[in-house]
Amino acid sequence: MSHSVSSLAPAIAGYLAAANARDSSAATRFFAENASVFDEGNHQVGTRAIAQWMEDTAQRFQPRVEVLSVQQRTGKVLVQNLISGTFPGSPLELRYTFRLDEQGKISRLDISV
């Protein structure tokens, strides 16, 4: 069961659960203070910017994330997700590439097709 959410690092599982609950303040607790997120060509740095990005995305698209598969690589975790919401082409498969810091918090998240 490589794709089970239980195989995810606690910070990644926590972030995805908070994202689905549309709780950006809970979600940012799983990010390092100076974390960065790349999504739709935009680059967010720091937990305040990440929280704002999550709120904007939630309002625009009402996204719901379903984990399809998880791959552990050296220094990163690749999570293939099915994202459904109010955007063209929904549902859409997106890859979330997470990097974690020494404390187990998310230091970087890249979202790509």
C-alpha cells in the first residue's frame, strides 16, 4: 500500500487534511517559517504568504485533494493527487513534491501537472 495516506510524513498528512478542511491557519503549522510554495507559476515564501495563497485558492476553486499515490525519494516525497473543485478541467491530477526540514516540517512544496 504505497499510496496510503498513513505512509505520509505527519506534516504532509496534516497539511492535506487541513487543506481539505479549508483551515489555512492549521495548515501553516506544518510549514517551516521560511517555507516556499510554487503553484501556477507563482512563488509564495513564508507562512503568511502561504496562508493567503491557500485562502485565495480555496475561495476561487473549492479544491478537494485525494491522494492517489506516494513515492519516497531522496530528500523529497512525491504525492500524486486528484484535485476536484470549481475550476476548468476538474478533476485534475496534480503532483505535489514536498521537501521536509530537519524538524519534519514542510520546507518546500512544488505543485505541477
